[in-house]
Amino acid sequence: MQKVMLTTAIVFVALVIGCSKYESENNKAQDESLVQFVDSECQGRDDEDPIPMLRGTVTDSTTLDSLEGVCVKLLTSLDVLVDETGTDAEGHYFFNDVANGSYKLVFSKTGYVTKTIPVSIVSTPLYVHAQLLQEP
């Protein structure tokens, strides 16, 4: 009888730990899919395809200077994060292998007003230029 109770207790503890771990991982996955619209700076990347599906340049709207470190987020039309990158020293950004569909590009950088631009990707590369306005 003690052996059965001990086995039952061990199984119960394993289930509780397993469920807690699942809930923790599940909540983490949900949190990661939420878009954070805070001003930040992002690093660019070096894996650009010869012809990326989506690319562009970000500049200051007043000075027209290129902006480095702008965080560029690619979202679905339902605000689910698809990918993010940062602009390089020349203000360039790119996304490789973007599926056809409707998206939003969100540009943010500390000291600038966040800007959202709707885009529609079809089978040809798309170039989107953004100008950011400095915060007052």
C-alpha cells in the first residue's frame, strides 16, 4: 500500500512540475510574440541576400541625415512580430525571404517619433524609405 501511495505521489509531483513548466514556456512564447513599442536601437545584420525582398533607408526628416541604429520591426497586419533588424551606418535595413502579404513596418529610435508604414509584399523586391521626426 505504501508503495502505491509513494508511486502516486511521485506521479502527481511530476505532473505538477510538468504543467508548471509548460505554462511558463507557453506564457514566455506568448510574451515573445507581443510587440514592444518602446524606443530602442537595434543592430543591423550582415546576411543580406543579393536582392532582399524588403529593404530601405531611414533618415532624419529635418536634416535628411542617415540614421544608424533605428529598430525596424516587420509585423503582420494583426501586429504579430515577423522579424526585426536595425539600420547600419548609412541608415539601410533589409529583410530576406518575406512571404507575400500585407505587413506593417515600425521604425523606432530614441529621440524620434515612432513611425508605422503599411506595406504589401508581392513577388518583387520592395524598397521603403522612412523619414523620422525628432521628438519635440
